[in-house]
Amino acid sequence: MSRLKKTCSIYLFLLIPFVFAHAQSPSVQVIPQPQEIHISPQGDFHVNNNTGVVYTSSQMQKPAGVLAAYLSNRLKISIEPGRKNTGTNQFVLKEDVKLGKEEYHVSVDKNAVVCEASTSVGMFYAVQTLLQCLNVSDDGFRIASTTIKDTPRYGWRGFMLDESRHFFGKEVVKQLLDVMAYLKMNRFHWHLTDEQAWRIEIKKYPKLTEIGAEGNWHDRNAPRAFYTQDDIREIVAYAAERYIMIIPEIDMPGHATAVTRAYPEFSAGGTGRWEGFTFHPAKETTYRFIDDVLTEIVQLFPAPYIHIGGDEVHFGNKIWFTDPVIQQFIKDNDLKNELGLEHYFIRRACDIVQSKGRTMIGWDEIIASGITPDKAIVMWWRHDKPDQLTAALEKGFNVIITPRIPCYFDFVQHSSHKIGRRWAGKFNALETVCQFPDNISDLISNYPDQVLGIQANLWTERVADVKRLYFLLFPRLAGTAESAWTNRSEKDYSRFEEKIKKFLEFLDGKGINYFNIFDPESTPEPWGPDKADVIAEG
Ligand code: TNX
């Protein structure tokens, strides 16, 4: 054998275990993509009947319980997490105070899986990653030998559900929270009030649900549907178990029709389509009502934020321009005009939220209201008004970015889809969702600390049932998770698409409907109850 050939054969020989291990190694596909992931050819970790789950400090007990429960369930064995080292073949959940709040490390070799985090939530994310890495093979469950170092790009990884236009109920919300946890999303913004209905029990104002909870977008006479305070407590606790904060939205001063139907005394009046769209901005009793409602809200939701809406007031405030009481109020308070009055209303709402020890969040209309940036967080939604985002950032506001394009999931997600919104022909395909916010980095890159994160919003005017709700949400919600968690340098759309196959299997396992991006015709677009709903915008 020549020398060259000999050297080559030695190298090839040395490579064999590597190649073999790679060929044999189960895949490591995680959504959202971790910031650093290395697969090593050390041999896989096998989960078996003797596998232990060990945690080193009391705050890791909860994530240890989540891991043990999942393994026990899937393997049909009983694994009790404990603090005692069980020798080999164990998961070790270790506290490491040096890591950031949501950061975690995972290192897998054939003897052990070691997870490190400084907090219980960081460890929960390590566990979520591991559960996605678990591969079923002929000889049981395996995890490929891997090291992962991970921490989120943004602290706010949100999803908003509109349950005023249509009501979906407790079980659906819980299922959504499960999927959010799998995707390491951590903020559930709950749009509970709007024109169509009021969906949360308020003890001091029973008519809000007796009258206000009737109807939905398609059917004004649909039976009452709302969450009791017990339901709310149950769901808030369920979310907290998954490290998800719930932020309630009580929309004002517009989108208030359900309130004014129940309590006309708080209505500014109006006619036709916009009858009762706004609260009466010039009555002290209106502000007392809001204060009372928020008193009950803060008892139910421990989140440090309350969303007060603040959007689209001009749609339905025509009456403000002619009503003598309102006009007099503008003069007496030197508010100049109707917009000044709107801003006054927002400042009053902000004071009420503050008096309850919470911070206000509002849609981007609130920027001009005169509120200082220490008092409110802005949700930028009008993608056609990038100057709103710039103004908010320049004024020093913290901002959550949720522009219609690509964050509104009532927009269609495929060129063939007919029900749902488009804007000048544009819609929100999975790839556009994933690319975000890197396609607007010129707008945000100078303000890294003020952009708190990203949120997807599902408005439900044209979402009358769960099948359609899930069809619009999935798999796009996974795109939101990837865009909010993963640094630009680690994003790779073709790899993401590969991982989506596994995500769809996960949804199949839960019986959740989705749009199949790989075979659009296999999942036809579910119609709402009324085919006339097709929106032909753009
Ligand atoms: C605008 S986004 C709204 C909602 C609609 C949505 C439909 C926002 C603050 N207001 O009331 O449901 O568009 O896409």
C-alpha cells in the first residue's frame, strides 16, 4: 500500500465511528431553534425503567416534576423525581446562578443528561427542549449526544386571542397554552371585550355578562358565553404552571358596544352601526365604572400589566363632535378638540391602571396621548404607519411589535386562500412570519432595549369555530416563536421547514387542526358559517 493510501485508510478508519454515530444518532430538532447546538458522536442517552430524575435545589422541583411526569406517561413507567443522585442513567437538573433568567444549558452523553439554569423557568425551557429531542427507536427512547446553550432573543413572546368576536372556551384556551409552552412562548394577551360581546364576569356589574355576553360576530342572538371568575382563576393558574403570563385587555374608549348595550348610561350614544361604540368620555361615572371593573380584574390577573386597548376610536365617535355635553366638557377642560378628549380619556385610564399598581399597555394610538414612557407600554400594530413605531421608540416607550404584516393571523397564509384578510395583496405566509423582525431591522436596531418582543394576534371576526381557529394559527404560531426566540444568525428557513414536519406530528398527536404547508390541498380552507364573509381586499 502506498503511503498516501495508507494515511487515507487510517483517517477513514478513524472517521468510521463518527460517521456511524451520525448515521445512527436520532435527530435533534427543536423549535424555536436554540442559539447554540452541537451534536457529538458520544453515543446516545437511553431512557429506560431505571432512569432517574434528580434536581439539586427546591426551585427545580417543578420542572423536574414536568419531566418525570412526561417520561412516566410516555414510557408507561413510574419515575419519581428526587434530590438523591441515582448514579448513572439520570437526568440532573442543576441550579447555576451564573445563567440569565430564561437561559439554560443542556448536555447529553450516554450516561447522563445534565441541565443547568438559574431559575425554574429556565429549567422548564431546558425540559421543553429535551422533550422535543426525545426520539422513539426500536430499543426505547433515546436522546442524541448533544450540548445546547440557549437563551431567548426577546423577553416578550406573545400571542393574542380575540374571544369577543367569537368565544372558544376553557378547553381550547388550555390547549393553546400547552402549545405555547412547547414553543417557549410566555405571554397570552386575552382580548375579552369588544363590540360583539363582553366575556368576563364582573360581580359588581352583572349585566355585563347577562346582556353583554350574548351574541357573536355572526349571530347577534348567539347564547351567552363568558368566563366566570372561577374559570379565569383556573386558566390563570394553568398558564402559570407553564410559565405563561396572562394579560387581560378591556378595550376603551372605543370597541365598547357590549358594555353600552348592557349599561346604556355609560354610552356616548351615536346612531346606526356605531351606536354605543364609545364610552361616554365626559361623565365621571364612566371613569368610576372603569375603576370598579379594573379592581376586580387585578384580583383575578396577577400580571403587572393591564391592556386598555385605545384603538380605532375615530371609527365610531362621530357623536362626540355634536353632543353638547361632550363639547362643553372639551371646552371646560381645555382639550381643544375630540382628539384631545380621546387623549384625556387615555390619560385617565392610565391613572386608574396605575392606582391599581399595574402598568398600562395600549395600541399605538396611545403614543400621542401625553402619557410619559415610564407609565405605559405600546403595542405597534399599524404596519402601514412605521412612523408610529419610530415615534414610540424616539419618545422612549417600550414597545411590543405586532404589525398586521406579518403578525395578524386573521390574514390568509397561502395564495390560494380566500377567507381572511390581505393588505394590498400581501398576506402572512409562514416564511414571512419567520423572517420577522429582521426585515424591519432598520426601524428597531437602534433601540435594542426598548423592543420588548413580538406578538401574533388572532382577531376572530371570521373565525367561527375551533377548526378554523387552529387552521389559521398553525403552523404560523411556531414561526412567531422562532422569530421571537431565535437570533437572526441562527435562523435558517429551510431547516425550519424541516422541523415543521415534526411540529405537525405533535399537533396530530393532540388532534389539533392546521394548514399543511407541504400539501396545501390536503387541508382545505375551513369556511366560516357564512360564505359571504370572503374578504376580497387587495
Ligand atoms: C384592527 S388591531 C383591530 C381589531 C380588528 C382587526 C382585524 C386593533 C388594535 N384593532 O379590532 O379585529 O383590525 O384585523
